[in-house]
Amino acid sequence: MTRIRIGTQGWSFDRWVGPFYPDERVDRLEMYARAFDTVEVDSTWYAIPPEERVVAWRDRTPDDFVFCLKLPGEVTHERRLRLAHDVLAAFLGVARRLDEKLGHLLIQLPPDFAPTAANREAVASFLAALPAGFDFAIEFRGADWLTDATMALLDRTGTTLCVSVGPWLATPEAIHAAGRAPGRDLYLRWLGDPRHQPDLAKLIEERDRELDAWADAIRAMEGERDVVYGFPNNDYQGHAPETARRLQARLGLPVTRPGELREQRDLFL
């Protein structure tokens, strides 16, 4: 049976206080985890967090909650997958402190990482050398990467494809790529086009037809995948929690509305 996990890219946004979090007093991660069973952590791209912070994330969330972490940008953007295994080893040493709550680790390649022969070799070498005991997903920000050769490489190395909707890949192409992805898992991300829209507190762009198409595509995968992760960000519609709830509803998953979070907060005051 396919486990579908829908969350957002991050949880600690000040503009979510009011529309999502009842007020400033709440533990944002603890309350977020009442509405969603997974989250993508963006902050690990900027720096490897202290172990005690990762342990606190683990201990403040329910047993069934899963964190997906981005690999440090030093690995993907600065060293561009080359001679980066020292940083990767340090990162994995911290990430494993999440224990059973550690989900996939996202290798997010930079937009200018074109599928040249040298870059293809760098990807192949990096994936082949990844240590066992972790689940990795890789995001290519360019449709030119999504070839049969790339799919074969992911299949050979046991790496999950991350399909990311954005300026580099529109919904129809992204759904097609998701259907071709090898392996038992799939990692989906929805970003905005244009990027970095101004409001994080409400929906500012209607994308219901796209969400309907994605829900149909994900439902069609049931039984073929073990886990499907889905993470919209704020840019996609303006307010990621509402996008995530719309996806949950379309997929027949439980939906926790903002009013219910407020009621839960009141029970603990």
C-alpha cells in the first residue's frame, strides 16, 4: 500500500501566525505536526545544524512524523558534488540522530548545473559512492536531465527522483517525469513561477486544475510506490499550508483546518 505524505517546505514562517498558527505562543513545529506528517527542512542547505537541535526536532514530533532534509549547499552548489564527501559525512552524522523519523535526503542541484558530460560523470560518481542506510532523492532543475540514461542511473544506484514544478518544469512535463521515475518512492515539490512571490499569508494564485491533475497522477501510482512525498512551498500559491491541505483533501487524506488547530491550542492553555 502506498503511503502518501503531504507537508510543506519549512514550518517556521512569521507570516503563518494568524492564517495557520493561532498566535506567537505556540511551539510551531509541535503544532505543524498536528496538521501534517512530514516536512522538508530547508535550513540544512545553509548549514549543518547542531545535533541537539535535530534531537529536539525528533523529540517534539509524533512517532509517525518524518523529516526530509536538504543536503548542504556546500555539497551541491559550492563543490558541485565533487570532493564533497567530508561535508556529506558530517551532515549524515547529524541527520541520523532523527532515527526512524529521518526520511529522504534531498540532493538539490543548482539551476546552472547543466547535463554536460562532466556534470553527468559527477552525478554518477556521487550517487554511486553514497553510503548505505539512507534514502536519497535528487532534483534536476532542467528538463534536459530527464532522459532514459538518467532514469537508468537512478535505478542502478537506488536513488529516488525528485520532480520539481517550477520555471524549469511545467505541470504536464513534471507529471510525465513522475510516471517514468524508477524505484518504489517518489519525491514531489511545487515551487512558484515566478519565484519568490510577495505574500506568505494567503493564496494569491489559483492552481486548482494543476492540483487536480497531480491528485489524479498520485492516485494512479497507488500500489506502484511505497512512499510518495509532496511538498509545496509558499511561492506556488502564496501560502503553502493551504496548498498542502488542498492536496490532502483531493487525495482523501485527513485534513486539519486552522480552526481545529486553534481549538487544540486552547485545550493545552
